[in-house]
Amino acid sequence: MARIGKRARIGLMLLAVCVAAIAVTCVLVGTGRLCITSAARPENRSSFDLPAYTSSNDQDGDGVDDQPDILAAALAYVETKPRYKSAYYASGYPDDGYRVCTDVVAVACREAGYDLQELVHEDIAASPETYDVDQPDSAIDFRRVRNLRVFFERNAQTLTCDPARIGEWQGGDIVVFENHIGIVSDRRNASGVPYLIHHASQFQLAYEEDALERYAPVVGHFRLG
């Protein structure tokens, strides 16, 4: 009986250690101090022969047109493994490794030559009634999904919101949901629906996912350049 009791005590101790470790991990992940999100790219499962779109514009003059430029910048951004936390930054673009969904788009566009902090601020000043912003703030306005949706509606090509129309979706496009935003991947699932490059929460397992339909309905699909 004593031997059984000893084993039971060891088992309870191991269980307590595991529970404590899980609790600590959850706290670290929940506060954004530990990033569990993978930047590994999913396999392209599509067998559809869909021609790639080529933009006529090269906003940053680097010899690469806007479409692949935005896509490459989004992929490079998630390679840095940003941690998720919503906060205000007086500088506008976060500088401490913490980001949210709008930063995927803002950074990707900035690297392609479109500084959304400046552009959204200018567009709000030009048409404040369209944005319905009580007090414009250039440090945060470009990091709000609603404002980005309005900006792209006014300044970009507006495309289909139906993921089933696979030929009208291209890597580097911008997709907006009710309370979320991301960049369209150049890789697709077996049905030809493109994956989504995005940052939704600190518990997200991968930055690039087969999630375009999961976040539906799509309320905006845009293309710059």
C-alpha cells in the first residue's frame, strides 16, 4: 500500500507540474510575450492554371510591380514573427515587436511604396464625412479596419467578394472582413481558393492559413496599382 501511495504522490506531483507549465504558457501566449504562430508556408494544393496578375505600377521604383511587391513584403513581415497585442503607438507603426491584423497590410503596403499612415491621414482630411472620424489621429487611424476599408474603396481597384470566383483573386490583393483584414496569398487550397496571410490573435497557429472562407463574409477585396 505504501508503494502505491508513493506512486500516486509522484503522479500528482507530475500532474501539478504539467498543469502549472500549461498555465504559465497560456499566460505568456495570452499576453503576447510568447509567440506560437508559425511563419512556415502551407503547401500549394491547387491544380488550377490561373495566370498571375501583373500591375502596370511600380510605386517604389524597385523594378518589381506592386502586386508581387506587396505579397513579398507581407511574407517577409510575418517571417519576423510579430506577437499579437492591440496598443496605441505615438509613432504610428509599432516598434516593439507587437502588432495586429492591420499592421500586416500597413507594413506590406509601406514596403511597396504606399505609406498608409500618411495616405489615410491625407484622405481623412480631404473627406472627413466619408470616414466619420470624430477626431483624426494619424498615429492610429491607419491601423483601424474600418478606415482602411474606406480608404481602399476610394483609392484602389474594387474586386469580387466571392471566394468561389477563384480567377479573380491574386496574391498581393487586400481582403477585408467585418472586423479583420489581411493579404491574399499566391498559394491556394485544392478548390483554388487562396490562402490568407493575416494576424488574428496571439493563439493563431500560422500566419498563412486556409482561412479566406472561414472569416467570410468578405466585405472588401482590393488591388493597388
